[in-house]
Amino acid sequence: MSSVTAAPPTELPPTAAALPATMRAWQFTSTHHGLEKNLHLNDAAPLPPHDAKTLGKDKVLVQVLAAAVNPVDYKLAEMPVVGRMMIKTPSSPGLDFAGRVVAVGPPSSLPPPPRPSSSFPSSSGHADDLKIGQLVFGRLDQPTQFGTLAEYTLAPRSGLALVPEGVAVRDAACVGTAGLTAYKAIVPNVNAQHLASGSSSGDKKPRVFVNGGSGGTGVWSIQIAKALGCHVVATCSGRNVELCKSLGADEVVDYTKGDVVGVLRKMATSPKTTTNTNTTTTTGGDHSETEKFDLIVDNVGTSDALYWQAHHFTTPKAKYVQVGAGMSLHATLQTAMKMLWPGFLGGGRRKFHLMMVANDAATPAQFAELGGWLAQGKVRAVVDEVVRFEDAPRAFEKLKTGRARGKIVVDVAQSVTE
């Protein structure tokens, strides 16, 4: 955990008039052979435009203290033709950040934030009246030329919230895309109305299956579902079983030891009281394993059978949420079929939703709630590795292995570790 935590706005950084003319920024002009191989550190990159007209009522200039990397950071940039058309170069990658406000425009024109979907109070605030010096966290809109692997970034007010007191900067940086994705995938789908109409367990806990519980989005998925009172079953490899247990997973399926779909079907049809080689029961709870799932959150997206067979181990009104999609032709076709092929014509028999997270009017309140949960200890950030700013390309090398446990954080500012 970093030593930098939320500080009162009296600890002011330089005002907008005193900002430097240049900054250090990792930039790329090409992604040939991979983004990480084309990044170069520019020690004299211009700051993002931050005049009053550019900032307007909806943007702020943030001094980045820490950033977390996501697959979308390189996947979008590496898309042939499309990536070059969408992202103006030279460009800095990165969407997620925690940092300090250094320049603001007029008061925000955003409407008051909607009340969060869950029942937990939040101790973080919606950043509708930002002041220079306040610590904020969130994510940028995509695509962007001025990403978060730079000392300064231009952040939308619609994509940030205040860092609650006592929350470390590195932890706040981990929320961003992964935390928001998990929130949007889970919270709306386990509210009271959904449970009353679709839960297999009546007044008992809703059952949520998280495919890929140890990755950047998976670690948030498990914790958010548990914070909402769900019974959670998650998949991971054997080396990550204890991690998923520590995050609150009630049962963990080691996908390396057998067919996950087969295990789920068995759970839904045959009671089981002992642990086998594929499933580790962490708590007994008040459920039998014959109960079907009310929600599936697929953070992996590589098993087509998981969706096509979902009706065997889910309730009739269950939803299947797939987080992101592969870039291959096969993955694209499969996703299109899941979305468009109706069940009465032989397609999937559960509602399919492709989760492509984006900032919207509800995002500030959702970030505020996530920040509040961090401060209250209801959830925690899982940091796989902290990388020095000078070694930022290595963060993408590690990310591309698919073996990161939680988030990879880049310390952009030296003060994060001092």
C-alpha cells in the first residue's frame, strides 16, 4: 500500500498559472509488433491543453500520481486501421488514474448524481465542485491522446470522484476501468426487483458465478457481489485459489483440473457434500449446491460453451454478462451470435449482455460508492505489481501474459513511494 493518502485541499499544488510548460510522458506513434515495443519516454512533452475554453465545465487537469493499466489500453491502439483512425499520435496510453487536481474550469454543468444502486452508504463525494489540490480517482473517456502514463492528464468530471480520506493513491488508481466494469455488471443485476423476480433462492442469497476471479475485473467482481450479500462461485487457476477465497468467494473452481461447464451443471443437478479435485468449498453458507445461478459475469470470454449451456445451471431470468470481447474473427462472430440469435430459433436461452464500460451520468456516483467501500473496508484493491514510471512498458508486457493477479500499477509521481 502506498504512503500517499487523501489529503485536505489546503495542501495545494502549483496553480494553473504556475504549471510547467512540459512534462514527462510515455508516448507512441506506432503499435507495430506491440504497443509496449513502441513506447518511448518523452521528457519534454507538452501538457494537455488546459485553458478555460478547453476545460470548460466538464474537464479538469490532473497531476497523475499513479496509474493502472488495462487490456483496452493496448487492444484499441493495436487494432489495424481503426486504432490509427481513433487515436491521434503521438499519444500516451492509459485510462485509469489517481491524482491531484491542478486546474479547473467553471463549476460543472453535470446534474446531481443519481442515488447509488446498492444499499451501502458512500463516504466519498461526487466531484461536482472540484478545487485545486483535491485528490481524485477515476478513468478517462476512450480513446484519448493524453492518457494517464504521463505526469498530467485531462480528465472528464463525468469519470471521477474524490479519494476518500485514508485510501491510498495506488489503491484508488486500481478502481478505474476494472472496478467500474464490475460494478456496472453486478450491482444493477442483483437489486431487489431482480431478485424478487429471478432468484432461485427466494429470500436467500442470490447466486453469482464469476468466470475469471483473479484478474483485474474478477477481483472486483467477487468483492462487489459479496458486499451485496451474494453467494459467489468463481473460477481461477490452482495458484490463485487462496486469493479468491481471501476476497470472499464461497466456492472456487480450478479451471485447470476439468471442464468448468461440467462442474457447473453438476452443481445445478446433484447435491455434493465433499470437495473434489475441481471445486473447493470455502464456506457452507445457507445454500445447497443444487441451486442455480442468478447471474453470470464472464471476465474471460473464451469459452463459448459457457453461454450456450448456461440454461442448464442458471435460473430462467438469469443474465449472462460478458466483459469485453476478443479481437479475432471467431470471437467477433460468436459475440454477434450470442447477441442476435434468439433462443426460439436455437440460440442462447439466457439474456446476453456485452459489457463495454463507458463513463455516463451515473459514473461519478458509482465511483463515489466504490471509494466509500474502499474506505469502509468492504472491498480492497488487489495489486499484482507496482512498476516504476521509468519501466512502464514492462507493465504492458506483464499484462499481456494474462497472469496478473489483480491490477498492475505504475507510480507516475515520485512522491507515491517517498
